[in-house]
Amino acid sequence: MEQILSQLVEQIVATSLAEWLAVVLAIAYVLLAARQSAWCWLAALTSTAIYTWLFWQVALPFQSALNLFYMVMAVYGYWQWHHKPGEDKSVQSRSLSWHVLAVFGLTAVAVGLGKLAATQFNSEYLWLDAAINVFSVATTFMVAHKILQNWIYWFVINTAAVFLYWQSGLILSACLFLGYVGFSVYGYNQWKQEWSERYLTNS
């Protein structure tokens, strides 16, 4: 435990100002998204722009590309929430069968991506990394369309990310995503309350 705490302190001390800003804005994104504030997308855009640059600097092109995608999704999400006319902007819910098909489909894509990546990379957690990336991309679309169950997906994704980063020695990032696990519960409760109130009103 002492060694883990020592590593954590060392990582915190070594963390650059840019990374701290990215982390703070990433947390702000989750909290604002839970409250359905369109400002969450500005926080996401800025945070992911910083992460795109940071990952590129440390030669992690796939993580950099994922964050570049998140930048595009931040613009798309803002448009969906704030500007797109003629569309219901309230919290939506999808059936269990819809999610079962989504999980099976995304798992198939993750397996295919993992097989493709395995021809180029040798990593013990390559398959988990692929699954986290595929499900994160899809779940970001769910957030943009205000699908209630996105928070359940994020709960599982972030829990898996905690394990991945911890096993990879990225203790600070593991702690950040552990916080995200808690935020996903908070976000689900916030959105579920609005959805339940609207459902009872319409029934």
C-alpha cells in the first residue's frame, strides 16, 4: 500500500498543468452532462483537445485518435442538445431488446478490432482496450441523444478502465476513472428522475 501511495504522489507531482486542466474539464463535463447543461460539451471539447495533444506527445496515436473523435462528438452533442430544431430534447429510454442487440453488435465490433490490432500490437490487455474504445464511442452517441441507459454503459466502461489503467501502472488515471464510476451513478439518478417525472405525467 505504501508503494502504491508513493507512486500516486509521484505521478501527481509530475503531472503537467495541461493534464490537470484536461482532468478538471473532464470532471466538469460529467457533472454538467448529469445536469443536462449544454455547457458540458464545451468542457468536453476543450478537455479532449488537450488530451489529443497530450497522447500524441507520448506516442499513443490510437488514444489521440479517440480523443479527436470525442472533439467532433462534442460539437455534434452541442448541436443535438441546443440547436437542432424539431426534435424531442428530453431524456429518452430504450427497450431491453434494443440494448441486448447493441451489446452483442458492439462486442462483435470490439472482437474484430481486437483481432486486427493483435496483428500489429502485443499487449496483454489489447482486447479490453478495444472493447473500452468501441463501447465508449457508441455510448457517446447515446449521451448526445439523451438515452437514459448511457450511464449504465459508462458505469461498466469506467470500471473496466480503472482495471486497465491500474494494471498498466497508470495509477492517477485509474483514480480519475474510479471517480467517473461514482459520477455515472449520479448521472443516472439525475436523468432517471426527469424521465420518471415525464413518464408519470404522460401516463
